[in-house]
Amino acid sequence: MKTGAYNGEGMKMLRLGAHLSIAKGLPKTVTMAKEIKANTFQYFTRNPRGGAAREIPPSEIAAWQEARQRAGLYPIAGHLPYTVNLGAVPGRQQEFARMVLHDDTLRVAAIGGEYLITHPGHHEGDREASLERIIQVIKESYLSIPEPGPMLLLETMAGQGKEVGSLEDLRSILACLEWPEKVGVCLDSAHLFAAGWDLRTPSGCRQLVKELEAKIGLERVKVMHLNDSLAPLGSHRDRHAGIGRGELGEEGIAAIVNDPFLGELTLLLETPVSTYEEYGAEIALVQKLRLDGSREPVL
Ligand SMILES: [Zn+2]
Ligand SMILES: [Zn+2]
């Protein structure tokens, strides 16, 4: 079932899931997703802090494809490791970024994943120069791949330290790439809030959507990392909190998931949990906030 399917009560069904580990094999992830009542998930394409990749054998992929189909999991997103900096200056770091972007596009394609999500990168003092390098690396290591594969989604960042990833940055990258169909945007509610977007009210959410429409184009925005934020509005700090336990609070999360555009995105939790089972309660809470909020008209 794809995004936009109805649940029979006149309301669209949420595409809601979480970040899961594929360390125990992809088929195991299907069981994990069912346990927490997720119908979509995200995983790291390789070790998030190191960068070592696990070879996924064809037999595992075959078992996964079948189990995924049966469970109706859609879409599947791979996330590049945090150690990748697409904006790095030429050298070892840039070589690593090129290699990972290229290889992991193929690795996500091999398992039939729909999206590859990455942080745009960091600058070393010169933002413009780093944007140019990001554009070049995407051209050479992603857009040059002829086979059909996952759509590349650039994530909105909090603007912590030397992070690139404001809406303006993403717009520049997309414009310089001449708006390729294969490149889009992944929102993150905690990052956006820390960057200064007040998503605590329906009108605040509408303002963001208007800006997305003007700067990026709504058809290009596919996923939202649904996280509460420990860091205050406009603080430019990247600190995720559990749903309802941060500055957004239950009211803010309700405003987001009942927004006619944001609530229709694929929503993926990256909230701090000690075991994946804890995502079950968070998913149930988001479902409840959606149902409660749906009784009130959204402006
Ligand atoms: Zn991310
Ligand atoms: Zn974050």
C-alpha cells in the first residue's frame, strides 16, 4: 500500500515508522517493524560513526523482499553515516564521501529501497565553496549512476556549528543541479524547530509548508524525521527528544501530524530510545495525537 491509502474512515493512513538496525539481517527488521506497528522504516547503510559496511548476501535480500512485500512496508529509507561530509575539501574525507554516496546508492538499490537520506555536509568557514563541492560530489557520485535507484533526499539541519542544511542551502543545491527529479528533501521536525521554525501550532506548520512550496516545491519533499526537540526554538542545537517530551510537546507533534501536507509525509522517528521496542509506545502516541487532532478542523 502506498502513501495516500485510506484506512476506510475517510482519513488517510499514516506512513509512520522509526529508525531500525539491520545488524541482525533485513528479514529480522520486518519482524521488528511489525512489533512496533510501523509500516515504514529507516536504517543506516553502514556503521554511522565509523563507516564499515556489512555485505548483504543475495539470499538475505531474497528473503527480505518477500517478507517486506507481505508486511506492506513502504517506503524504505537508507541513511548515510554521520561521518560523510559531502562538502569536504579534496582529500581523504572527500574521497570517503564520494565512495560512500556512490556505493550506498547501489546498496540501497539492491534491496529495493526508495530513498537515500544524507546530511548535506559541513563547511570549513566558506559556506559558498562547500555548497559548490556538495553539488559536484552529488553530480559525480550520484547523478552519474545510470541505473534506477533510490531518490537522494537532503536533510534540513539545525545549523549547529558549521552545518549546511537550511532551506536556503537546499534550494541553492537543487537549483545548481537544475532540479533533477532524483533529488529531494527530508525534513526533520527537531532540526527545523532548532533552526527557528515554530512548529508548535497549526499556523506555524502552515508557514513552513508555504516556504517549502516557494523554495523547494512540495512534490520534492518526501520524508520527515519526526522528533521532538530538547533544544529551544532557534537555538541551532541538534538534540532529539521523545515524542511529547521536548519543546514541541504533544501539542506541537499534533500540529505537525494533522497538517494536511506534513501529516501526509512518510514520518520516521529518530527519538532517543534504549531499545527499538520503545518505539512501539511512541508510534501509538503519534497515532493517538493524529486521531484526536483530526476531530478539529485544520486551517
Ligand atoms: Zn539525519
Ligand atoms: Zn538530529
